[in-house]
Amino acid sequence: LEDGKIALVLDATIFYPQGGGQPFDVGIISNDNGKFEVKEVRMKDGVVHHIGQFISGNFPPNQNVQLQIDVPRREFNARIHSAGHVIDVAMENIGIHLVPTKGYHFPDGSYVEYQGEIVPEKVEEICAALEIETNRLIAQGSAVKKQIVSKEEAAALCGGSVPDYLPEGKPVRVITMIGNIGCPCGGTHVDNVSRILALRITKIVSKKGVVRVSYALSN
């Protein structure tokens, strides 16, 4: 690759490739023959590429290696991602019934978006109410359930429907937290929403039929 980087391909991995609105893992791959620093992880044509450079040695093909991710980074990203899902629940709880469309669960400006509108004079009030309700749900705690199911089973778990872009004939990972309605999601999450600790709703912008709720973790 460019800049002297190398892409390693393994038969299995614990590294999360960037996607689904969440950043990739970083870490170390090693054995007695070498040590490789993973600086980014990408999925290409269904194959996970561990991109980085050798710190020492090399790996001959078909050898066993040890994988070590940056755990604090993984946990931080999982907290951010799970927080976005909790906001979805909190929106419903405060009476804002909009259709979720996408999320950006990166530390540099996390947000979730919805199809619909909020009148400008209500934005400040909703922002405050949403922050209170989201933090109430976090403090209350709820186990995060992860299931691999068929597309038909996913539809039943997710309130009757799933996004059209999900492939036919392939299993779907469904995340369920705070209640019985799940959401198709391949990202990393905390085991219990209480581990998010707390968050701030930094702003809500409603424009051209899209409502963007920006948020940040707060300890």
C-alpha cells in the first residue's frame, strides 16, 4: 500500500473494521517471528484488511498470531455507539416520534439523524428534555442483548420491518436495549447502558426534513 503500509488478512479477527458510523480498532498483531502495529482496519469485498506496519520481524504465511486491540479506545467507541441507540429510545419516550436514518458515532462530533422536522421554537425545550431522559435511562441501566438471526426474525425483533439495504439470505445482527424493540447493527456496544455513564445533548438542528441530534459523552 501507499506510505509503506501493509495490509494483513487473517482467517478470523477481533478487530472492528470501520463502518456503520463507527471508527475502526487499532492495536498489535504478534507472534515469535514479528510484531505488527495495526493503524486502521477496513472491510473490502467482504475481507477485513488490517493496515499498518511491522515494528519487528515478519509473519510467514499460515502462522498463528496473537491479536491485541486498544481496549480503552474500543470501550470509548462502544460507549459512544450505544449512547446513540439510547437517544433513539429517549426521543420516543419524550414524545418525539421520528424515523431514525443514520448515526455518526465518532468522538469528533457524534450525532444521530431522523427523518422529520422539529419547529424552531421547540428545539431548546426538546434538547433539555432529551438530555434529562437519556441520562435517566443510562442511570437506570439495561442489559444490551446481541443476537444473530435471519432477516425474517430480525424484522419481528425490530418492530415489523428492517432496512431495505440488508442482504437477502444472510444473517442479521440485532441489538436490543431498554425494551423489546431491536435494531439491526453490526457495531460494538457496551454490555449495559449504565456503562455509558452520562452524556450531553450539544445541539439539535432541524433542516430540510432532517433532524440531527448532536451529543457527547460526559463523565
